[in-house]
Amino acid sequence: MKLPNSLKTDRVTRYKWIAIIIVLIALIVLPLCIESNYIKHLLIMACIGAILGMTFSLLFSSGLITLGAAAFYAVGAYSSTVLVMNAGLSFWAALPLTLVFTAILALGFGAVFVRNAGVAFVIITLIFAQVVVLAAAQADFLGGWGGIMGIPRPNPVGTVNFAAKTDYYYLILAMLLLVVLIYNALYSSRIGRAWRAIKLSPKLAGTLGINEYRYRLLAFVIGSTTAALAGCFYAHYSQNITPGAFGGWLSIYVQLYAVLGGLEFYILGPAIGAVVMTFVPEYLRIVKEWEPIITGVILLVVILFFPGGILGTLKNPPALSLNKFHSLYNRLVTGKKRDSNS
Amino acid sequence: MPLLQVRNITKVFGALIALRDVSFEVNRSEILGLIGPNGAGKSTLFNVISGFHHPDKGKILFKDTQITGLRVDRIAGMGIGRIFQEPTLFMQETVFENVFSGLHRHYREPAWKAFLHTRAANREEAASKKKAAEILEFMDLAAMRDELAANLPHGHQRSLAIAIALACEPELLLLDEPVTGMNPSETAVMSDKIRQIRERGITVLIVEHDMRAVMSLCDRIIVLNLGEKLVEGTPDRIKNDQRVIEAYLGKQVI
């Protein structure tokens, strides 16, 4: 599943497919083995976090660093809520409308934003996310700072009404897998290669006929629309949304998912980062008020001493003791045993 | 009809006139050398042709079409490839991946079909992998296809830069100091490659400091000095031109 660039498609070996199938089965069986609704809740939030983390990585794959992942997440959550609660649409009609609406909005804003790569883009997205939150708080029809309560769960499909956490987990898992499939198809095509070329050297990419602006805009629109998808499913899951839930911390967390998992692993990195960041702080709750501090310290240590993130560290272990992990990793994930391009 | 026409190009940076009213033509299938002392404006001229700088005055026509002021990727798309003076590669990618990424302009199937991995798009991918392998073979890089670009020695990085540019299928190739920093035997091999590139029907414009290489390689040479065209002619004429010798050595020496 980890395909930072297209050329690695060739490295998809038998081992890798076996690993993918095992993980899939585990993800499907998991909620059946868990009784605690709270852990199911964390699983759902981890899936939403993973999708958001992947949108960060998608932009990163084209050389853009966003600190505003929460912006279009909020746009998605609020639009879908308004379409369902005020316009009386079914969730399943509101979802595609929300995605189209967000895509158009992202195209408009992105057309201006992606003209500035580098630090300027980081600052712009950071400010934009804050402006979205403040705008939502000022809008009376969006409930102001109090937000909107009583958002219904998605309309039933057949006999499944998504009231139970297990059902919702399957729904969000399906969305996550859809995003993984789409992103993988992008990364393994020449679109993903063009993004990578722009990220590694915009100058060289230009002389190869790659339109830097257009490809970055494409990444921005796809990433933003995906964030809106996550926002839809978040709103109808938590059933109430407030502007505070989309504040600056969320965008920073989303970025940390990708960094912690491994920045070079555009799909698996954010997924693992989101799971770790969702579950570890929860189990640190024993020390209650110290939890954010301990989480923060752990993150600083990871970023300072393991810049490759969890997956990057497994791939290129710093110490000899991890060498066994290394070869195991190579067999399972990159399949390096075989010749890569023949 | 000349392939490239440079007409009265002037480029000013602040108070510095980098190029003043420079005009010349590049004919199809020739190797044209561009020489001159440091600061003569050679690299600026390359940047103007390939779209990194926009000229303050003058026009550039490629195949009788105006390309002045176009974006870098548009100019590349029209068939002008270039390499840079400093090593400019996708350093964290393998040699093969570098050339494969360079084939961006090679695809005819639309991008959404590439995204859906349709059969036609997959066939095209396979064909472009084959093409990348051919280019590596041509540039004598096939043996190190899985090496990271950053780990290559200088000479091979030069070859790789040219290989990436060739992947664009250019009609005109701009080479900025292709043999500078190479030993005589490496220079001979590279000169030979450049001749072979010309035999493939690609017109070559070279900026180079290595006089011996330039003289043996080029059909014609243009000398720039202090942003102005000094002389233009065959290597033999340039070698014996008093103005060129003065420009390089300074008057007091003579």
C-alpha cells in the first residue's frame, strides 16, 4: 500500500499482497473482537485522521506544505450539515454536492494560493484555516461559536442505519480504502511522477515541460476535496460540530500524523501516524493533565531523532539491533529481493 | 529557415546590462558554440532562450514562432531542452527514475486515463519505460540504472542531465558547460556523445569554457563579451581573431 512513487508498482510482490490481505482482514474483523464502544470511537476517529493525514501527504508529494488541512475539513462538515438539516436533503445526496461545492471552492482559492510555494504557502493556509473557523463562528445560520447540534447519522442503506459504532466504522473504513485506492492510482501514474518531479526540483521539472502551477493546483483541489469528504463523515458521526473543533491544533495534528508515520510514505505513513496519535494519548490519560505534555515530548523526540518517522526508521534503522527489522521490512513492503524494473 | 532566431535581445539586471542587442541564428542540425570570458552573458542568454528570464527588448523565434515571454514548461514543450551548469537532477531518485520522469512530454493518452490505468495508458507506460532504458543505453548509463543520482560521480551526473533532457525529445538542446571539470578522456567521450546527439537530428547549442573541446566540436562559434556579440564564425576564424584574443587575455598582454 505504500507507494511513494509510481516506479515501485513493479516492486509489488507476492509478499506485499499477502501483507495487504492480512491487514484488510484484520481491519474488518477488529470491531467484532472489541466490546468497548470507546475503542470503536477511537478507531473511527483514527480512520478520519488517516484520511486527513493523507491529504497533507498528497500536497506534500507535490512540494506543498499545508497547515490548513482543517479548513476544507470544516467546509465539508458544515456544507453537508446545512444541506441535510436546512435543505432537507438525504445524506447521500448531500455528500456528492458537498464534494462538488468544495472542489469548486478549492479551485478558486487554490488558484491564488498555489502561486506561492514554500513558506508563503504555509502561512497562507494557516491563516486561511483560522479565517474559515472565525467565519463559521460569525455566521448565525451556522450556529456561531455554539455550532450545530443534532446532526442526523447518514440515512439507512437497506437494513443498516449507522446508529451502531460498528456500522459507522465499516462505513468510514470503506471511505478510507476508497481514498487509498484513488491516491495510489494517482501516485502510480504520471500525475504522481509529475508531482514528485516538482517537489524534488521545480526548475528541472519546468524544463521537462511540467506545468508546476497546474499540477500543484490539481493536488490542492484533490486534497481539499478529500478533506471535505472526511469532514462530512465526521459531522454526521459526532452529530454536533463547533468552530472550535476545526481550530489550528487540528491542522497541526494532521501534519503530525504524516510526520510521525513517515513523510516519505504518502499512504501508509499518515495511516500509522493517525492510529498512534489517536491511541497513545488516550492510554496516557492515566496521568491526565500531563498527557498533552508527554505527547508533545514524544513527538519532539521522534522529529529530532527519528526524522524518517516510524516507517522511515524501520526502513533505514539507525542501530544494528534493528537490522532484522530492516530485512523483514524490505521483504514485506518494498519487496527489494526482486529486480525492481524488469 | 533557421531553427532558432535570436533578435536584438537586451536583458538588464538593475544597473547591469547583461545582454545588449544580441542577435544570431541557429541552423538546423548544427553544433553551435557560445563562448566568452566570465560574465559575458552566456548563461543569461541560455536562461532567456529557455524562459527563465524574460528579455527587456528583442524577440526569440523558434521554428518561426515567437517564444519570447512564454513559460519555461511551454518552451520545453515546444521542443527546446536544456541542461544547467550546476548539477540539476532529481537527486533522491535512481538514474532510471530520473529519465522516466523526464518522459513527461512523451505521453499522448490524457492524464485521467493514466489515473484510471486504462489499458492504453498502461501500454504507454510500458513503452516509455522501454524508451527510458534506451536513452540510458545511449548515454552509457545502463549499468547504473538503480544507483541514486546523488551518488553518481560528476561525469555521470553530466551524462544523466543530458539523458533527462533527451527524454523530452527536444529539437534544440542547450548544453551549459557539458565538459567543464572533466579530464581529457572524459571530455573526448562526451564530445563524441554530443556528435551522436547531432546525428540523431538534434540541433545543439553549447556554452563551454574548454576551448579545445569547443573548437573541435562546433561547426560555428559565437563569441560574447560584456553582454555583446563580438564575432561569429568557424572555429578557425575565431581562433585567429584579434578581438577574441584581446577579450580573453586583455589588451595589456598583447
